[in-house]
Amino acid sequence: DLQFGSQESIMSWLDRL
């Protein structure tokens, strides 16, 4: 999850917006 660029990370990033 800590790696940026993976789809799972993007989902977590969008949730923080």
C-alpha cells in the first residue's frame, strides 16, 4: 500500500481527497 503507482494506492489516495 505504501508504493505509489499501484491501483490500490490510488484508491487510498483518492479516499484522502
